[in-house]
Amino acid sequence: MFKVGIIGAGHIAEKMATTLHGMDGVEAYAVASRQLEKAQEFASRRGFTKAYGSYEELADDPQVDLVYVATPHTLHYGHVKMCLEKGKPVLCEKAFTANAVEAEDLIRISRDKGVFLAEAIWTRYLPFRKTLRDLVESGAIGKPMLLTAHLGYPVSHKERIMRPELGGGALLDLGVYALNFALMNFGDDIQEIRSTCVKSDTGMDMQDSITLKYSDGRMAILMATALCANDRQGIINGDKGYVIVDNINNSLKAELYAADHTLMRTCHAPEQITGFEYQVQACIDAIREGRTETDFMPHSESLRVMRIMDSLRKEWGVVFPNDSKSRQ
């Protein structure tokens, strides 16, 4: 059995627990929290073998084959670094780090020590990603020229959104999905980026509008909001038609329309446990092959996304405490 340990016992850890229990050949082995009682309650309720009152204890457990880091953005760097230095493979929840400097350092440690490291941006691992790409590349919509991607939830009351010390704002929590949707489908030959945001009283971006202009004339228009719900759709438009993806955060359906708006075809994603199983399996496969990264989300792509988000935050004046610390 491939044994997985989880650092952090919050909402996203709950989803990973459900995932692990639904997978074959994988054991929901250990969970760690800064409060032993919280870890013990989580382990008892979710069927984990071990509960630890410190993250270091979990990383020191020789039985753990992979550590899933499920803590807030600004804590990722320290937790991932600790695991890598102990030789533990890591799957780190998005956003990968608070900034690109931290990402660069973690990637360097991973490569120097030969220890696996991947970002858990689950949309990169979903099989429906290939379905959508194949549909667009088939010529069904002609020449793709415009992409739009929206993601929003009314989550401005959450501490992780409002607090700079937790890497708050819509960008790292929600906009990261829109950026990845654009990069997955339009690539990285970006000529120019224009953007604006609305900030909270705490200085965090609450609503973001981002336009990517590509060197060949294509454009990607991205929106993210922590203030309201939105359609979550991704649309890829060509000169012969367009494809509407139901949810860029977990695409389950894509509808192909002709240029006259006639529905031509509907594609559905395969049944899933939670959707997280694909990133876990990708990590297992890469680790067993002795690799330090996965092709689904290579280090270079995690770094590319972090650098784009750094440039956006700099333009907006959205600052985290980690930004100064990482450059000392």
C-alpha cells in the first residue's frame, strides 16, 4: 500500500481524505495538526492510522510515502522545505507558494536532493483536460482566437481571503485556476498582460480582471472574484464555433457550438471520486519511476504561474509578509 500523510486538517484535507479512501492501493495513513487533539479527532473520524501533533513528526515517520501539504499559501514554503529536507516526496496544494522566490528555492531543493515535488493544482491532472484539448485541436471550432474564464465564490468572510499573512485575496485562491485554464489551452507565448483589481480594507484583491494578449493575436480574458458567485465557465472561441466548459475549477462537461450557435456535441468527464485522485496517482507513478516532478504540472509551469501572479500583485500593490522575507 502507498501511504499518504496529510499536513493540515482543514476543509481541503477532508476532501483529500475522501479521495484516498476511494483509491485502490492507497492508504490514508497519517494526518498532522499543530493541535494533537484536532489531528486525533480527524484521524478517528476519517479512518487514518496515525495522528501527529506536529508536522515534523509526520515527516519523520518512515512509513509515509507522500506528504500532501494542505495549509494556507504563506505556510507552504516552510512546510514543503521541511519535508523535502527530510527526503519526503511532497504534493503541495495550490497556490504552490506565496511568491516565485519561494517556488524557485523549493524546486532547487527538490532537484538537488532528488526528492519528488508537485503542485496540487488538480485541474492540470484531470483527464478531461485532454478531452478539451483534443476537441479544440480537431478543428471543430476552427482557429481558436479568444478564451474567457471566470471563477468566483462569495468567500470574502474567510480568513484565508482577507489576511495578508495567509496569502489572501482572490488571485492565489481563485484566479490561479483561470490562469491555468488559459495556459493549458492557449500556451505561454504571452506578449502583454493588462489587469485591474478591487481591494479590501486589508489590502487584498477581492475582484480581479486580467487580459492576456498573445503574440499571434489571441486573447484570454480572465475574471476572479471572492465577493460573489459566478458562472465558473471557460469558453474557447474560434472562427467556426466555440466550446463552453461548465466549470474551470472541475470541468465535467463541454458543449460544442457551431458559429450559428447550434449545439453540435456534448462531452462528459468520466466518473470521479472527488477529482483529486488523478493528482495523487500522477505523484505515485512519478515517485515509483524515480522522478522529481510530473509532466502534468512540471516545476517550470508552477514557476511560470507564480511569476505571473507576482507581477499582477506588484501592479496592484497587494503585498504579503513573505514577499520581503523571501528576498533576505
